[in-house]
Amino acid sequence: MSRLSAAALLAAAVLVVPGHSFIESAHAQAASNSSGGAGWFVPKTAHPAAAPAPAHMSRPAPVQAQEGDGQDGEEADNSRPPPVLPQPNIPTAPELPKAAPPPAAVIGIISVADVMRQSMAGQQVERELGGRRDALAQDAQKAQAGWRDEQQKLQAAAKTMSADQIQGQERALQSRVMKAQRDFRERNRIIQEAAQVSLGQIERELVQVIQHVASSHGMNLIMHSEQVALHVDGQDITNEVATQLNVVLPKVYIPAPNEDPEVLAKSGKMPTTASAQAAAPAPAAAPK
């Protein structure tokens, strides 16, 4: 367990919450970090629809496959097998001296998804960020309905307006739509990054808890339960890990709706659950 890492732990694990999943895998987290949070935390409904393209913009025609120039009236033979390329020589790998065998495997199994279902901190993240996600989806649906109504009104009034008036109102509507879409994307980014901050705390703590639980049982190899077809009693440490995780991390720090996680990270003063507890006033001593 000395080399257990967050990526190895969550590579095949899913944080399942009622109706939705927040973590797909550690690879998904890495991808979202590199792409600004895309793909990590998605509202229930689709993202706000992009503004419709102007009617005069047409899609490019699909490129047609070109036929061979047909020398002597024959078409090119696309089914011809690839050529056999030469294989350069490679060095011969040397034999290695005998080394000490690894210790006998003492195997345990865990369902990270079940641990996260039981995690009080995970439930806290779902309640808080799930509510923000739902509010964003509702606002996006309401805005889209308003845009459709305005478009219909504009079309109905077009008969009594000049071309310049129609174009002016269309541009104004398009400008409002684009601004609202930017605002929705920004809100969604903040929700995604708040989820990364919150779930990252659980992930790091979970690695330590698994190490300690496994060590207490003398286990040196922990496998995901999804990879195991058969096991015996005493090898599944899922419930024990979940219980211990709730003891040491019953809640996590979640950035407030008006806090931008990127701004907090750049400031170098990212609050944590521990710092919030340290900042709390100490209870008054009982009178003697």
C-alpha cells in the first residue's frame, strides 16, 4: 500500500449519488483540469444551446471520395494490402540476475462507489452542488423560453418594420443571447471547479484511510470489487473504510456560490475544513 495513489485508487471508480455521478475517474479529473473543467461536472440538462447560425450561413457540402484517374480505363484498387516494410535489427535484452521474490499477497477488496455513497462529505457535496446545478439548469431553460418568445414576437412584427429595424432588433437579441450564454458557461465552470475542490479533499483522505485500514489487517494488495469475481468473508473492507472516512472527514470545504475557485487558488489562500475549524472561536472554559 506504500505506492497507493489517488489516480490508481479512482481509475476505475465512480462516485455515485442519487441520479447523477460526480466523478467518472481520475483520468476524467486530469482531463478536466487541463481543459478548464469541461466534462467534469455537467448539469442535469444539456448546456445552454448555442445561438442559432444566421440563415445565410450554409453548411459545407461533404467531401466526396475521389475516384482514381483510371489509367487505361481501370480504377484504383483501394483493397490492395499494405506493403511489407523492413524490420531494423534491435539489441538483445540481457538476462537479469536473480532477485528476492515479492512478499506473498494478502488481498483485500473495496468498492469505492459504495464508500462514496456512504460518505457524509460526499452527500454534503451532492446536496450543495446538486442544488446549484439544478438552479443553473432551470435558469437556462427559462432563458431559452424567453428567447424563443422574443424571436416569435419579432417574426410577427416583421411585417410592419423596415429591413433595418428588423436587423437592429435581431442583432440586439443575438447580443443578449450571447451574453447570457457566457454567463451560464461561467456559472457552470465555477460549479465544476467547486466540485473538483470538494471531491479532491475526499479523494486524498480516502487514500490515507484505505492505507490505514489495509495495514491494520496486514493486507498489501487492494483490488476494486468490480475486478473480483469471488472473495471470502473478511476481504471486503468497503464498510470499514466508509465508517473510518466519516469519522475523520465528516464534511469538506465547498467554495461559496460567489467564490471563484480559480481566484482562490491563485491567491494561495484556499480555505479548507481544517482552517475553518481553526478559525472558529474556542469554547469558553467552564467556571470553576
